[in-house]
Amino acid sequence: MALLNNTLGVLLVGEDGWPSYFPLDRFVVTDWQLPSEWEFTTRTGFMSAVWGYPTLIRDRDHFGALRSRRESARRIFLEESGVRGFDEEADRFID
């Protein structure tokens, strides 16, 4: 999750298989618990607060690498975020 330009967003894998931020108000939240391994940080600029998996918090370049669609960043996202049901080999979610 991140506070982007004063809008709370969530980082999710889109239909194209790449993580993107989506405004939280598009969703109905049914479980308000955060994973125990998540971390938090504040930043300056358009992304002022971030909650998430360790690399997202500790590596300031990781989000940019995701936006640039670097495969190494996507692998880290898939490993650390706990995404389930995504078949990396087929580059799609399992039905």
C-alpha cells in the first residue's frame, strides 16, 4: 500500500501480469489485518508513505524497477508479497 498524491493505493498484479497501483476506493476491504512481515516508511515526493514487503520499503529503486517492468523486480514482488495463483511460466493467473 502507498499514499500516492494523497490517495491510498494498493499494489496488485494486473491482468498483464505486472504489479500496478490501484486506488483503494475501487475495492471493498473485508480483512483489515496487515501481514506481520510488512514494514512501513515515509518518503518525500509523490509517494509519501509506504507499507509492504521488505524490498519495497528498503530499496528506494524497487518501485521504479516495477514501473519499468524489470523482470528481476517482478520476481521479488511475487516472492515477497505473497501473491498466490500466478503462474510465472505462463505469465498469467491460474484459473
